[in-house]
Amino acid sequence: MSSSTTTITLTPATTRDIPVLAQISQEAFSTDTHTRLKELVNGIKHASDMTGGLESWLSRPKEKCKVMKAVTPKGEIVGWTCWSFSGFEYDGTDHAPTKFQVEKPVQKEKESEVKNVEETKAVQNLEDEKKKISELGAITSGSLREWGAKLTPEGSKCVILVAIPILPAYQGKGIGSALIRWGTSIADVEGVHCWVSSSDGGWTAFKKSGFGEVGRLEVDLDDFAGAVRNEFREDGKWGNYVFRYMRRDVVPQS
């Protein structure tokens, strides 16, 4: 193994990993405008919400839901994914490589990350904005339910990619692709499709893995931001945000 590379191993996560997994998601979404706006208005970190999600996913039978983590030789978790199996039970077999080489990240100061993940403080007197964010949540939840019903019709079988955050320093090195391949290979063996609800910044990674857009929800975040400014833009605007619903059809086994 080259000194410039390291080995990544994919292995099942456990409840003991939840704090680390939640923090990875916090850092991975530190520049996501939808996530940051919700944090600033509600004063609740993304990691807190993700902790609840992870507790739920890891409490489900492993045949119906699986959380996989990507780990370095030193035991550092650098990314993870959650898969849900609808209409069938996963038998526990790995159908894709679970150990591979990636380039080591370049060590540098993570100024932007530190700024983004520091303790979130809600701006005072934002009752109107909180109502708007609640309205936004109702819109996004309704859209997800609608497309979830379309992509997982009653009685159908499919594999759902629920979440896939990667530490910023390890993004673009193939870890996300390997975690996606772990789940899509199960779908191919089972002969079923996969789908994912993509964040605004994640859709290109899914496209590279064979997912295609079948629907979307586009929102103007400034309609819900009120007095809350985006500190990373001079004009303070939040801009448009697109949630993409993406499907990957089964790839026949050779």
C-alpha cells in the first residue's frame, strides 16, 4: 500500500457509533443551505435530529434496515450510509467489496468547517420565521410522502437509500461510491430498483452511481428565511434549493 493511500473497510454500525455518526452528518451538511437555515431559526443542531433518526434505524431488524460505516485502519469513522429494504428481507450477504484503497486526505486547517459546525444559536424573536420553517417542513415532508408512495407502491420490492454523509476531508475519494455500491449490489441481486431523496448538493454522486431524476421539489429558501441572513453571501440571500427524487433500475447480473 502506498504511503499516500489508506484502507477503508465497510462494516455494520452499532448504537455505540451514534454520536460519531451524527457528528459526521453535522459536518457533511455544514454548507447545506436548507440545513443551516433550519439550525439558525430553530436553534437545534442537525446532529441532534440525526441522532433520533439513527436511534430509530438501528433499532429496526437488520433484515429490514442496515447502517454501514466506513472505517480507517485507526478505527476512525469517515462516512456512513443507511439502507432500508422494502418488500423483502436482506439476508446479510455482502455483494460488493467492503475493503478498498483511497487517497489520504490532505491535512489542512478546516476554518470553514469550524465556522459552520460551531454551536448554533437561534436569533432572538424569530417566532414568525419559526412558523415559516414549520411550513417549509410540512412542504418537504408532504413531497417526500408523495414521492415515497410513487417509488414504493404497496406490495412492491425496492431498496431505499436513506442517508449517506461523508466527512468533508474524505469526500471525492470514492468512499461514497463504495457505500452506494454496497446497497445497489443488493438491489441487483434481488432484482429490484433503488431510490433516494437527494439533497441539493448530493445528486451528482447518485447520478454517477446510476440513479436518474424522476421528480423534484424546488423551493426558494428566502420565502421562509424572514430576517435570517445567509452569512456566507454578501447579499444575505439563501437562494433556491432543489430536492431531487432519483431512481436506479436493476442492472442485470452477468
